[in-house]
Amino acid sequence: MQPIEQVIRWIEKRKALFCHRQLLVVSGDEQWAHDSIAKLLEHAGSNSVLWFGDHYSHNIEATTNFKSVLGQEYHWVIVNGFSGLRGNALMALSGCVAKHGIMILLCPDMPSWHRYDDPQIRHRVSYGSTQVDFLSSFIQWLVRHVEADSTVSVLTEKTFTGEIVEYSKLCANEPDNFCATAEQAVVVNDILKLNKRPSGHLVITADRGRGKSSALGIASASLQINATTRVVVTASHPSQTARLFSIYEEILSQNPLQSSDEHRMVFIPFDVLLEKQPKFDMLFIDEAASIPNRILEQLVEVYPRIIFCTTVNGYEGSGRGFSLRFKPYLYHRFPDTIFLTMREPIRWYPNDCLERFFNQVFAMDINENSDINLLTSITEEQNKKNNETFSQNRDATVYRCFKGNELINQPIILKQIFALLVDAHYQTTPDDFVRMLDDSSHRVHAVFERSPIECGHPLNTNSGHPQNDKSGHPLAVALTVSEGGDALNELAEPITMGKRRVPGHLTAQRLAFEYSDPKLATLNYLRIVRIAVMPSARRQSLGSNLLNQIELQALEKNFSAVSTSFGITKELLPFWQNNGYLLAKMGIKKDASSGEFSAIMIKPLLQKLKQDISIMNQTALANIRYQQDFRLKELPAELLNQLLLREEEATIPELIEQRVTSVIDIYAQGNRPLSNSEWYLSVWLRFPNTYWDNKVLKTDVGQDAFSFLSKLVIKKWTLPQLKNEFRLTGKKDIEAHARRCLNILRQSV
């Protein structure tokens, strides 16, 4: 029997059984793989099939944007690996496979797949990091999991190997209250109990497929039918609540005792809820992790009874942010908040093969119980005990540095390291896992607790890795990436002018653009992308010690500076300041997920850079002073004081005269936004003898131009004020008029 016939027979047998979802890998020549899929579709039909990737030629639904099909279900999801792989896409699409369904992955011959010229490589490596003989460590890691997992079926031109994985213990539904599992019934019951209390909040977290949204729909229908409770639903987008409303309407349609339209559940955007503050009984927030924390914090101050429902692990990483940032806030602000976790899947069977496979591949099989460390602080006794351990035995830890191809040969350490990064950073995603393994500019640095075998040996400060996973657990971990340098030599000018942006090189590109200095694009930076310390090992200087090791290694490898970029908070800022890092750039917009302003901090390694970085720091702080009552007015006062406390006295215009002129030139040409240029423009206006000739003010057109710019960047008029005063139509018109006025004054130079 031919291999393709064996697959068809395997598919037919699955139809007659209660089977787990499974992965089928079709590995071989690209044209053969496409022909094989055509034969499978010809036999099985094209109903409920999704094709993901390029080179689509079959009569089925197709997309190259995985986010466009989130929340939908298909019997087959076919991923064309020949058009490239992305971690986030694989993780998300696995959740679109329906119960009993199959995910099919097309790929080159597995033994040589890691050498394949992946079209998606630009999404996972920095510009200039690609090599002619690129080898993908992630693909090697993925293939090892495919070969080791007996639930994964593999079709090649010569063979088919695979087994049918049945689910022998079928769960009976709960027909009395529409709940699919006893766990879902508990959640619904707790929501109904909350309705009897005058106030209180309930948090429901779970992986995908656990029936969270369905539970909200069941509860809301019951509240309307039995208690005429008015429920309002909100989310970052109405489409996220489709399942909730579908269940709600289905239940109401089957119940003859429907309430009046006055009590029907409605969707209201969260900005409207905060602005108009309508009256109702209970608020449901679906996929709460996709809403900025600052919005959630405002909602709990206005509405006394809220149900928060969200995914915790997945392709976007935002669910971890909800656990790391918002849950601790809610716990301390409202101690009687109820926290529930739904673990039993509804959209597929428990111990699902496909979910388990991708959780293992992307090291996402994290225990949610670890969140208890986030909700309760470490006791003083614990800290004292840890302090004694590390102070009494300086050899209790060992430092290691890894490349991606080294980590895949240390699977236990790899998973421990990534789990720590995920637990500590809300934006860590499967794409980051792939990038960590494949980007040659990335390195993982870790401080390990020595195993009994290693204790007594001197601290190893050289690059290397523990053999055979014998070292203890990682206590502190940092992910770094090399940026700038020769890779950006030819692009330094267009990057500075705002005409070019390449993948990666965050520090080099942003500083060159911010300070209008091409030299800043070509310095060699080592950026700390993530740094994390185990909760039980914090306050023992392990993070600072790890930084010291990274800086020593960076100096040995001729880096110019070490940098970091993060959402700035009053808790994190002192750590970096105390380790000698200076603020080089402050963002003026809050991050949508964290609700925090971004910051770039930098530490020079070369003596000749210290003055340049000091000037950058003083410029950044002057910009903060300028923006504190304008674009940074939501910056917490305590954080503002922390930032400005170390501000040095300096004559800023004299120090950056050339830089101000360059920024103004770029802004006048339309290559730089007003929000990044306002402070420079205010300095330029206030020093006419330095930058422009005030003789132009003797003309009416010059007076008008100066008046407008003064009101724009010195008096900081609002957009409505400017529109009314100068008869302008909107933001774009105001920016265009600002450039016209600026060029009138520049002509006087």
C-alpha cells in the first residue's frame, strides 16, 4: 500500500472514533507535498479546511494573516512550512483546530529542514545577522519533538508512520445549566453568587479552549432570566465577545421567560464606560489582558462588581502581563477578589495531543500555580535565609553564557530559562523563543545554583554551558542582543533622517534618530532584552551580579556600551540607576499592554563615550521636564521625581547646538513627527541669536509664524485651541502649518 493510501486509511479510521486532535507532518519535495495535499482534499472534501501560507492553489479558505482567523474552528488546518514558519502563528493556529481535527504541516525533508532558506527568517533575526549557510536551531528543536512524539504522524514520499490516539473516557455534558463541564458550572455558579453581593470582583483565567467566554454567556443569560440583572460587556474589540453573545442568545431563545429589552446584555466600549459611567448591575470584561492595565484599574474604581476573563498563555504573551501586573494590583487593592482557573478543555479532550505538543515545543507548559509568588511578597525570614546562603558561600552560584545551538542540546535548562523569562515578562511570546534560538546576535546569560558536584569550584566567568544539565536551577537569566556596528554602516544616514528602519537594532536606530547623529547608529551595543530573577532569590544582588558578568564579557568583545529598553516604573528604575545606567530616551506614549512609558537606558563601556552619553542623559531629562505637564502628564509623580533627582546642571543649548539644528532640519523636511521634535523646536525658538535671525520678526509673516510656533511648543496650546485660533482642520493640517512657519523663520538664517 502506498504511503498516501495509508494516510487516507488513517483519516477514515479516525472518523469512526473519538480521537484527540493530532499533528500530521508532510515532509519532502515541495511539489510532492502540494500534490499529496490535493489528493487528501480530493478524498476528504474541502469543508472546514484552512490553508495558511503562500502558494495556495486549492479550493479552500486561505490566509497569510493568522490573526484574521482567531476564534474560528476548522476540521483541518494546513500550514505551508515552505512559505516560512513563525512561532506565534503555529501556536495560534493550533487553537483553531476543532475537536477530532488535524493540523497538517508541510515542510522540506526533516533531516535537512534546518538548512532551508526560510522566507520568514527576517521576522526572527536582526538585520545583518543572516548568514549564507544559515542553520535554524529552532527547526532542529522542532524536528526532535516531532520524532520523539508518538502522537505525531509523518508522511514522506516513501513511508507513513502514525497511530490513532483515541480518547477513551468521554465526559458527559451538564444538561441542566448548559455547562459542558463541572468546572465550567462552578465558574457560572460563582458569578451568580457575586450578583448577590453589594460589591466584589472575580477573575477567571485559563488557556484557550476552556470555555471561559461560554461561561460568561451562560451566566449572563441566567442572571437576566432569574434575577433581571442588567449586564454590560466590554472588550478591546466587539469581535472578541462573539462567542459570549452567541451562547447568551441561544439560551434566551430556548427560554420562554425572557426579560424585557431593558435588561438585555449589551456591549459598551471601555472608553465610553469611563467617560459616561452608565448605571448597571455587573460588568463582564472578556479577554481583559488585551486592555491596558491603567484602563482596568480605572474601571475597578468606578464599577463595584466586575468579572475579568482572559487567556493566560498563548501566542501574544499579553495574558502573562495580566497575571504579572494586574492580578497583584487587584489582590492588594481588593483582597476579597476571587481568583479562578479553568483547566479542563471543552473545545477538545483533556490531555489533548496537539496542545501538549506545541506547549512543549515552545516551553509554554508553565504551572499557573507559580503566580502565587506574584500575589504574595517574599517574607523577611526567607530573604534573610537566602542572604546567609549566598554570603556564606560565594561559590554557591555559577555564571554561564549560551548560544541558541547550545541551548537545544540542554533541553531542561532551555525550558527552565524560558519559563523564567515568561513568568517575569508579560510580552514574552513563542516568536521570542524562536528568535532566542535562531538569531546569531542573541545570547542567553544565566546564574545557576551550583549542584553539590560543582560546589567548591571557582566562579566560571567564561562562555560555556553546564554539561548534561547537571547544574542546579537558573536563579537569574538575561537575554541579550548585539546591535549597531558594521551592519548599519551603509544605513546610518537614512536611519538618522527617518527614511529607513530595519529589523532589530532598537538602541542604535532609536538613538540615531532621536539625536540626529549617524555615529550613534554604528556604535556596538549589547542590549539587555530581558532580565529575570526567580522570586525566591530576589534581593540577593543576583541581578546586579549577572549584569556585572554581562558587562565584563561585553568589554572583552569590544562593545561600546550596554543598553536596555523596558516599561519604566518606580520599582525598576532604581535597579538600573544603581548599576550605572543613564536614561538616554523616554517614550511619550504609554504601551498598550502595560500602560507604562518605554525607556532606553545605557551604560558606556568606553571612556570616550561617557561625555556623549552624559549629554544624551541631560537632554532626555530636559525633554521630560518640558513634557511633564503635556505628553507625560500621566507619568506618576514619584517616578518623575526619581528621574529628575539625578539631573545635572548644564547649559543644554550650548552642548547640543549642532544636534538641535540637525533635528530641526529633518523635521522641516517632513521626516520627523512633531511629538519627537517639540522640545528641540522650543529650544530653537528661544535662542534666536544661536539658530535664527530675529530680524524676520519685523515682518508680518515672520510675526505670524513665530506666534503660531510659540503657542504650539512653548505655550503648548491644545489642538482645539490651535484649530479655532488659526482656522486649521486637524492634526495633519496643524503639523503642515508648523513646518511652513518654521521654514519662514529658517529663511532668515
